[in-house]
Amino acid sequence: MKWKVMPIIMIVLMLLSSTRAYATWSIVAVDPVTGEVGSAGASYTPAVWVIVGLAPGHGVMVAQAETNEAARVQGVKMLMEGVAPQAIIDEITSEDFDPRAAYQQYGIVSLDGEKAAYTGNACTEWAVHRTDENVTVQGNILADKEEVDKVMEAFQKAKDQGLPLKECLLKALEAGASAGGDARAGDAKAMTAYLVVSKPSDEPNTASFGIIIPPQKKGINPVETLRTRYELLKGQDHLVKFPKMNMVWLIFVGIPVMVGLLISVPLLICRSTVSRKYLLRNAVITTFAPVVNYGILLMIARMMHWIIPFYGMYSWMVPVAIAIISLIFHSSIQLVKYMLCRRYRSGNKLNN
């Protein structure tokens, strides 16, 4: 039973951990009066919120298109140190830091009024960014080349009306959906969406108010779902904390290893009916199979940018492919364990 559940767990974790927001429209902005920083975004990917980096009291950024995780982490660190947005862009798009910077897209705003944005020349059209006072808007693989402009206009209009930052961000996101959203999503406009706002007193990568909309059913617009949730929660804090990478590694690798050990150790203790040699083999297989599986699937996810045109047209096939590969791998592990068990039993019969 445990091994039947493991593939499902690994599929879910891989989908959430390896998602790259290839097609996204997003906005980052700050409010110098309240000291709030925030962002909103939507995409036809299973976890668009991986793009955002929050530096409360300092600024906010998004790292999208290929979504370089290292760049997002470095950007937040530099924002917390008071480095200017343009200097951050220069750092994370340098050849030494990221040889594939041409495939990345960034938007960064700091509370001192500085902002910077970047769209690599290899990003898939429509890909463009806009900047204005205390705000940047960026998008790629958009349904309409004017979408980013409409997002910016909606934000500025809401801002002129004196609306709070979170409402301005949501109205901007809605304008992007109305303008066409993600080119691959059709009437749904996107698959997932998010809205996050941090107060100056918040910890890094923590939002006092945050709403994350997971993958929706076919035809459901996650931005509309976000608006519905927002109306229920807008009068209160709604804490969202994004995990640090060491916590991600603990979940994706450490926990499966520990599960393997917990399964194997009791068997080693009760070794009266099975040889120690067989049980040691079983322990090794059970312990390290999830790690090997994670490595294989992560390699596949990293290879996706080589086939981005195909991936863009048939993105629904990606989770299916990962699920099939995961199930095949775990079935193979079960087969190896079965063969080891049969070999052990055959040896016992011959000895008897």
C-alpha cells in the first residue's frame, strides 16, 4: 500500500516544485505611504506563485519565463541589502550568473522608488514589460500584444482612485485576463493565479495578505476565483509564507528517505524469516528509490526549455508524462524487489 501511494506523492511534489512559469502576466508594485510591497500574477502553469520574491520593507520582484529560482533568491537577498533594482537585474542577467538569461523575464521595484525590468530576447512572444512609478508589469506568451499596457492602465486607474495596494494589483490582474491572458489557456485565461502583499514588519518571502489559486477545472478562470476569495478575505490579514529551498529539499528528498528507512529498519529487526543480505538490499532500494526518482523527474523538468514550442502547445501532456514515468519507475522498483525475494526463496529451497 505504501508503494502505491508513493508515486502519487512524488507526482504532486514534482508538479509543484519543478514548475516554470513559461507563460505569465504579472505585476509588482510598492506603496511608499503604507510601506507595503506586493505582486499578482497568473499563468497556464500548475504553480505560478513560484515566480514571486518578497522583501518586506524593501521591495518585491518576479522571476518568470524560465523562472530562474537562483535569480529569485539572489534578487530577494539583494533587495534586503538595499541594492538598487537595476543593479540586481545586471547581476542576475550576467553571463557568469545565468548563461540562459535571454530566456528569463524579471520585474523589480523597491520602496525607495526605483524600479527595473528585463525581458530576454529569447522569450516567446508576445513578451514585453512596462515600468512606471513604483510599478512594473511583465508578460510572455500573451494572447494580445497590448495586454501589458492594459494591465498597467488598470493599476494606475485604481491607484488614482485611492484603492489599497492589494485591490490595485487585483484589478490589474483582472485587466490582463480581460485582454486575453495566457495564449494557451483559451476562455479560462490561465490555470493558476496569486495575489500577495507584505507589510514592512513581515519576514522575507512572507505575505500578510495572500491568496493562492491552485489549478482549476477546465474552463474555469482562476482570476475570477481569486476575486471571489478576495471579497471574502479583504478585510483581514491572510498569512502566506513561501518555503525556503532547504525546506523544499527536506520535503522532496529527506522525507522519502526517512520513509524508506522506517519501512526497512523494522524488517531488519525481524530478520528471523528473511536473510540479512536480502533485507539490506531491500533497505537500500526502498531508501534511495525516491531520491533517484526525484533526480530523473527533475532532469526531465529542466529539459523542458529545449522543447518549449511543443510544451507551449501541449502543456496538458506534461503532468501526464511525469505521472507515467513515475509509475513506470516505481513499478520497476517493485519488480526488482519481487525478483530479489524470489531469488532468496529459491535459494532457501535449494539449501533445504
